Amino acid sequence: MGRAGGVKKRVVTVWLVAVLLLCFQVQVQVQAQAVELHYATGFEAHEENGVTLLTVHRPWIGATADFHYLLKKRGEKTPPGYEDCLVVEVPVRSMVVLSTPAIGFLTKLDALDTLVGLSAPSRVNSEFVLRAVKEGRVAMVGEGSNLRVEKVLSLSPEIVFTFAAGSFRDSHPKLLEAGLKVGLVAEYMENHPLGWAEWIKYFGLFVGKEVQAEKIFNEVEQRYNSLAEKVAALPEADRPTVITGAPFNGEWYVAGGKSFLAHLFSDAGADYLWKDSSYGGAKPVDVEMIFARGQNADFWFNPGSWKSVADGRAVDMRFQHFKAMEERQIYNNNRRGNASGGNDYWESGVIAPDVILADMVSIFHPGLVPDHELYYYTRLPEK
């Protein structure tokens, strides 16, 4: 081939490498992460061809299909090839919300002005939203089997946010059938408290506040992990035992060892008595088993609707022999409930796991956070 041929071959090789590098750079530009996730596993978002592709995974237990969204800037054309995606123009200007946690996320993002419809005010804690309902600026549309699809249609929302459980009560099939755009919210499927909170980035994409969502989450994450690291230095012997839940209609649902609540107990320095169970969420456990295992627990958390120790004693007189009841170490997450029944724990609490953690640490190890006042939790009075 000779020197000239060798030079030519090297030139061609360099050219090919340059082309490949250019293609790689273009690919990076075409498909890149729209949001960076560290804890949430229920959704992901990528930028591609000038739009954002958003996928919601396993939005309910047993779900077999993902839900795909194409978010494009208002007024821009939809690129071809994304026929399986639900197209949504962003930022969204009007929405109906059938999920209480969504209100917490939208509040933090200063985006409640987009709200035009709501499922029911009975579970809402936000004074802003309740006032908007009273003044007629936000309409009631019902929920589940009582959802008024015609009312939703009359509001002409650009999207309806709801959750699903995989049952006949799910509202998204009838909403989609009516031609409405539905955003599935599945933060409750996350097993880490910061995974719940990270869904603020999901809403940030829809309301055009991705940067603000990232900043809010980063601050929550820093505060949460800073406190968790302080607690982690405690010796195992200093960890009090804790049980959770209460019987309801003959069943006692207990949070699993992989649940967000189990994560909170662990990070708060408590020995959760169901920490070794392999499931997330909550499952019914034999009541007699709880009596046997939980009778000597130091603390009792989240006993449902109880507002006093007397309420618990009225359910079953055997509870009076529980150590936690004898010593009145029962705490419920209803400190910020309102007269209509709205509990802020399930509203603003989803984006404030750092505050929930501080509450728990204050209860289990008060010396670590001496200046903290309980925000979501309250110690049940005797009567």
C-alpha cells in the first residue's frame, strides 16, 4: 500500500472516529435525562427530539403495563413516531386533581392556581384549596364509582391527576374513554420516604417548574439524610421497639419491612418489630400474632382514627396490658387534621419526610433534636 495508502487509511480512520463521536454527541443531545432520580422508581423522564418522554411504571400493585406521556412545549408540533404516548402540552394551565398528595406537591410548587376541579373536600387540608372550593373557583367532581365525568368534561381540564389501585373503582379508564388526558400518580408505591418526596419532580415536569422541584427535593434530601446519619451513630441497644396500626373490621394491617414507614422507623432509630417482613405497603396480619409479639413494644404508632388512649381501650380491653398503652406511648399522625377530616400528613407530608423523621427522632431520641416540636405526630391523651 505504501506510505500514501497508510496516510489515507489513517485519515479515513480519524474521519470515522470523528463521525462516531459526533453521532454520539447528537444521540446524547437527542436523548438525555429530563430529571435525575435517586430514590423514586415509579417513573422516569427523558428528553428526545425536543420533547420530554415520561413513563410511569407499576402505578398499582399487580399492574402489567406502563403509561407513556409525551410532554411538549405549548404550541410546538408533535414529532412523529410517538403514537403510543399521551400528548400533553406544558406547562399545564388547568387540571382536576383526584389525589390528595398531589395537592401537597402543587402547593410546594406554587401551582395551585391551575386547579379547577377536586374529588372531595373532606380529605383536603389546604386552606387555600378549601377556600377556593367555598368561593366556587374549584368544582367538586366526585371520585371512584361516584365520579361525575360530565362535570369533569365541563371544566375542560388539560389533564386529570388521579391514582389507581387496579380495581373497578379506578377512575382513569372512564376518564380516558371520555377523551380526557389522565396523569397517573403512584407515589404511594414507593418504598423509601424520599422516593415519595421525589415525585415532586413528576409534577414539576407538568407545570414547567423542573428547576424549582429539583431545588425543593435537594433541600429535603439533605435535611433527611443529615438527621438519619446522626441517628445511625446510636448503638443498637438504644433502639426502642415499635408496632404500628390497629384492628379495623376484624383485620389489622401492618406495614411491611420494605415499606416507607419501616424505612422511617429505621432511620429514626427504632427497632420495628415487623422489619424482617419482605413486603412493602401494608398487609393484614393475624391479630393474635400482634398480641403475642407487640404486647411489650415500647411505642405504638399510627393507630388509625384513635384520638385518645380511651379510644383504643374501647376497641379491645386487652390493649390495656400492652406496655405502650400502660405507659401512654401511643402516637398518631393526625396532629394536623382539620374539622372536615383532611389530614395534612397525607398532603404536605409527602414532600416533608424530613419533618416526619424529625418528629419520630424527637419521640424516640429527644436529646438528638432538643428544639424540635412535633408537627405531624401527637401523643394520644388519656381521654
